Amino acid sequence: AQKVTQAQTEISVVEKEDVTLDCVYETRDTTYYLFWYKQPPSGELVFLIRRNSFDEQNEISGRYSWNFQKSTSSFNFTITASQVVDSAVYFCALLHGSSNTGKLIFGQGTTLQVKP
Amino acid sequence: DVKVTQSSRYLVKRTGEKVFLECVQDMDHENMFWYRQDPGLGLRLIYFSYDVKMKEKGDIPEGYSVSREKKERFSLILESASTNQTSMYLCASSLLWSPLHFGNGTRLTVT
């Protein structure tokens, strides 16, 4: 079965705190892709990152970083020095290798609130 | 930049009405998707299409149908709207293995 679990429903932090959003996935495929999307209050989902299953290197992009660990089937997302503009719903998603249609499986989403 | 346009941002319909949600993308993507978003449930796939006139059911197709007569347009149809179809509907498009590009969403209320 293919599944993505984001156990944290809501997180609230104060500006400048670091915050980590957890993502755990299940798949039997050896080839797969993992994604993170951000959904600000405007509603449109914005693509943040894609990772393939053969690349376990961590990635950093400004204040954003991603930790991919196949041993624990996790793909966690950390925001350093959070800002109010980071307030959004964040989704982790899986595209499994046996899919030939680009169909993503999404987690339930984590709502992040960053307070000034 | 890829643009995915959903025809309505907000819709209010009555129970039993036939409802059309339209989605257009401008990047010649083969794949198009309709998701439904509900609190606590994340995004759930209703239908998707990987080519003109081709469609496949997603996880929750009941009560919905789709139409893809042209590559750039993917329509979601609620044959007889019900209150449990009140939700946010998101359209997306992609090339295979590429990230999905989403529209702004249509918030549908069925009364």
C-alpha cells in the first residue's frame, strides 16, 4: 500500500523559532519521488521540492531544509528562523514508481501558524 | 510559468443541481487531475486524465464524472450535487514524473 502520514495536524510557533514538519511514507517500490507543497491562505498549492528515492542527500534552500532518510521512511521539512509569511498548510506527497500517470498521494497536511 | 486556471473561485449551488467545474492549463501537459480538499483529510484524488478523452477514477469518484475533450481543458461534473460535496476542489496538471501545478481552487458550497 502507498501511504503518506503527517502526524502533526497543527503547529504554532513564535517568529524566529525553528520548526520541523514530519512526513512518513509507505511504499513497496524502490523507485519513487517525494514532494513538499505549501498552501498559503490564498489557496494555491506551491511546489517546494521533489526528491527521488535514489538521492538521500539533504537539501537546503535558504531557510528551508529537507532531511530524507530511507531507513525510517521519512522526509522531514525544517524551517529555520520562521517568519509570519511561512504560515500555511504544508503537504507531503508520494509518487510511486509503478505509477505511469503522475498521480500523487498526499498526506493529511500540517497547518503551521507563525505568530509575530 | 505554468498557469492552471479554474473558472470559479467560489460557487454556491443547490442540492440536485448539475455543477460544472472547469480547469484550463496552458503548458501542453498530458496529465490533469481533480482533487478534493477537506480538513483533516488532506487532498483526495477524484479523477485524473493522462490524455485527451482518457480518464481514470481516483480514490473517491462516486458522484462525479469528468470530461477531457481537449488537451488543455479538464472538467469536473457533479451530476446531482449533494451537501456532502461541499468542499474545496483543486485542479492540477503535470508532465509525467514532474511536479503537479495547481490552480487556485474552487470553493463549492451545496445548500
